[in-house]
Amino acid sequence: MQSKIGGRLTPAFLFSSEIFNFWKKELEKLQFKHGILTVGITGGIGSGKTTVCKIFEELGATVLYADDIAKKLMEEDEKLKKEIEKLFGPNAYIEGKLNRKFISDVIFSDKEKRKALESVVHPVVVKEIIKKFKEISKGKSEDFVIVEAALIFESGFDKELDYVVVVDADEELKVKRIMERDNCTREEVIKRMKAQMSQSKKRSLADIVIQNDGDIETLRERVKFLYSLFQKISKSSGMG
Ligand code: ADP
């Protein structure tokens, strides 16, 4: 949208019932960037961003998963495939299928290669997501679209989105959840966490922060609130 309303929202402010009246006039002026309200969900590993997106889906929202789109394009977009082969050599694909094990081994130990891969993949993924936004907005049946992406700020994709929600949780809780989810050691989790943008930086760039320190029911209540907030923003914008 042209003028983002209010700046960053804290959960405490979000749960104020006066929010809609307070912003009503501002909301009427809103223009969404891609013809429909677009919301990015991001957060560090283990914060709960996938869980948040699943709840949005359960509530009826359309969620695009950037990772899935990237995986598909890396196998189907011929121009991108050529660029990946140029970066990683002939072992990058086996009979047309991406050699994931080989690629992830290389980028795990070579930061430059990881950055080079990201710089060829991100623009193609962003273009595809924007194409999907346009298709969804033409359909007129959705109030808003959610995109889950781990690297929203790192890739500059936040500039294409109307709002970015950062999911966060207590550090120790994240470590425990990931150890359990991925069946790995504390050291492995900490190494992966350290390779990411810090959560404090992400929080400072967020429009909305969801703190995921409670149980799943508490998280569901927060997502429900955001779901109705986004519906209201969409309907009030005059673009729906
Ligand atoms: P991310 O996508 O940010 O890496 P996930 O959504 O996969 O994180 O969550 C990490 C793990 O923690 C998953 O196994 C998920 O089921 C679990 N989890 C997420 N939120 C909660 C919560 N509020 N209570 C209990 N477990 C949770």
C-alpha cells in the first residue's frame, strides 16, 4: 500500500478493540501493491512460522510457500536451471532432477555459493509469487494472500508486500522445538540459528510481531485475531 498505517504494531496494541475505528479513515485511503492485500510471514528457524501459516490455512486463507515455489522452479524453469548448472557444474542435476544432496552439501560449507544461488533463485521466485498475487486478485474470492518465506528481509521481498509478520519465540524454546522436530543436536540447531539474520533485527523490521511462547491454542487465538484484522483491512480499503 502507498502509505503504511501506523508503523509497527505490538501484540498489546493489536489486541486493542479501538484499532479499527482509529484507523478507519487511513484504511480507506489504502492502495495495495498488487491489487490484493499481501502479507508475508517470516521468522527464524523454530519460531513457528509454518505453524502460523497452517493455522491461517485452516481458517480459510490462501498461503503461498516460497520454499515450495523455489523447489518447483529449480526443476522446471529452463533459464534458472542453466544458471544453477553454471554455478554448480554438471552434478547439479541428475536426469533433469535437482541433486538436492549435492547442492545442500556445497552451500552448507561455501557461503559464497549459497549467496550466489540465492541471488539467481530469489528474483525468479519473487516474480512467480507476484504473478500468483495478480491471478488471485483477479479471482475476487480472496480478501488477502499470505506468503511464507524464511528470507523475506534478506531478499528484499518485503518491499513487494503490504505487511510483514515476524513470528518469534524464546530462544531456548526454539532450540527445544527444533531438536524435537528435526531430531538433531543442540549444537546443530545453534549453528543453523547463527547463520540467520538475528531475531532482534527481524523484529525491528516487522510490521507485526507474533510472540509464540505459549501453547498452540494461544497461538491459534493470535492468528485468528490477525485473520479478522486482515479481512477488515481488506474490506475497508475499498479495493475488494
Ligand atoms: P518454523 O517454520 O519457524 O521453523 P515450525 O512452525 O515448524 O517453525 O515450528 C517448529 C516446531 O515447533 C514444530 O514441530 C511445531 O509443531 C512446534 N511448535 C510451533 N509452535 C508451537 C507451540 N506454540 N507450542 C508447541 N509446539 C509448537
